[in-house]
Amino acid sequence: MAKKKGTALLIIWCEVPEDREEEFNRWYNEEHLPERLSAPGFLSAARYEAVVREPKHLAVYELENLAAMESPEYLKLRQNPTEWSKRMSPEVIGTAFIRNVCEMIYPYGITDEIADSPMAPVLQIARLDLSPDLEPEWNRWYDSVYVPSYETVPGVIRGRRYRTVLGEPKYITMYEHEHEKVSESKDWLSQQTAHPDNDRMRGAMQHAIGSRGIWKKTFEVA
């Protein structure tokens, strides 16, 4: 079975004008996602729309590793856009445009379970910075306490953490959920104060605009 997830992500957020949204969605679903998935190292992709916070449109590409972004095939696609792409790319018509390439730092490897799993129905994503002097302790806490505690909540499929290598801020946390109400549950909310270090470490997080947003899947390439 072909892997569906790897150790890196390409993530795109944007808003588009309402009068161009219908064509934008057709371009993305019919041409752009299949085109990108033709490049080596692009394992799977899906599009999402915001349920909580913004920007509205989110596209997530699961990459085997960062080398996928440097392959001749991918670079050729980037350098030779189709006529439709020249009109409809979010880099052309989008506002609030965010493009992040990031490498997984937690968990510390891709298990078979992760590699074989489809794109999640719902994503909750935090985009974070923090003071450098706290980073080693904060990362240990995040990996050993914070994410594992949320993974015990019913409806949470898994949590993964990334370090941004293109774009900002420095860290991205992605929780895969079964539905969009998971983070409203008592079990989820109770985890915020479940450990004595949580208040201090949560207080150190510097969230980017739109961070801690929730997006629901609207399209996935079959």
C-alpha cells in the first residue's frame, strides 16, 4: 500500500474574492491538486474550509520528506504554471495568503498507522512562536505532556508537531479530529489544566493571527 503521510507538509491558507470562488474551487479540485500529486514525494492532499477562525481556504499536502519540494518535477510545475493557474492561483487572486513548508518533530518517526491513514475529516492547527530561552523545556513539555494528553480525548485521531522551514512562525501543531466539535468537549477542555506546567507553558505561546483555527475537509483527491 502506498504511503499517505510522511515527515513534511506543504500548507496553504488564503481568502479569495466571492465572485471568483466557484472557479477557484474547480481549478483547485480538478487541476491543481492532481497536478501537484503527480510530483514525486507528494503522497496525499486535501482541501478544507474554516469552521473556527480564518483564512477560509486551507490546502494540506502530505510529503514524504522535504526533498519533495526540490524535485525537478515539482520545480518544473512551479516554474511553468498552466493558463488556468496563472488566473486562479491563490498567489495571484488570494488575500491573507500563507504558505508554510514544515518538517515533523513529533512524533519522532512515521509509524505504519500514520503512514497508512487518510486525510483527517477535521484539522485543528496552531501556529506558534515563543521566547528562545524557553524552547528546550517547552519542546520537552509539548512532546511528553501536552500532545499526548490531548490524544487521549475521544474524537482526537492524533497530534503532530512541525518546525517551519519556509514561512513563519517557527512551530506548527496539527491535531487530526473526527469532527469539528472535539475541542469543545469537556474532555478536551480539561486537558488545558491537567498538568502543573500547563499554565506556564501555555502562557509562553505566541499565536499567529488565525492560530488555533479549525478546518473541515471539503475535498480529497481519490
